[in-house]
Amino acid sequence: KGYLVDSITLLKEQAKEAKKETDNPKEGLEDYSKGELMAYYSVFLLFKHQASVFRIDEKEIGLTGIEPDRDFV
């Protein structure tokens, strides 16, 4: 679980930066920025699904408050 907590914390920070870049993309990198954000969307959906399957409390690993459909679309 410690690995998940560390990974999710790092990924949340990186996803916030990716979201900023998608909102204000550099010229020529619009598609790249969207693709990067979509990757974070997929990763967080997977984490949420796996937490459910393995009965891991989302709060315990830092997934609460993350809604991929809201935050990354």
C-alpha cells in the first residue's frame, strides 16, 4: 500500500501539471498535451477499479477526491 500511496501522490502532482498544459498548450503541442492527460485519466480509472476489486479503501491510498471523468476530461 505504501508504494501505491507514493505513486498516486506523485501521479496526482503530474496530472495537475498536465491539466494546466492542456488548458494552455504550447503551440504545436496541443495533441500531445491532450494525449498525456488522457493517459493520466486511464491510470486513475485503473487505480480506482483495482482498489475496488482488491477491497482497498480509496481514502487509505489517496484516491478520494479524484474523479477522472470530472478532472481529466
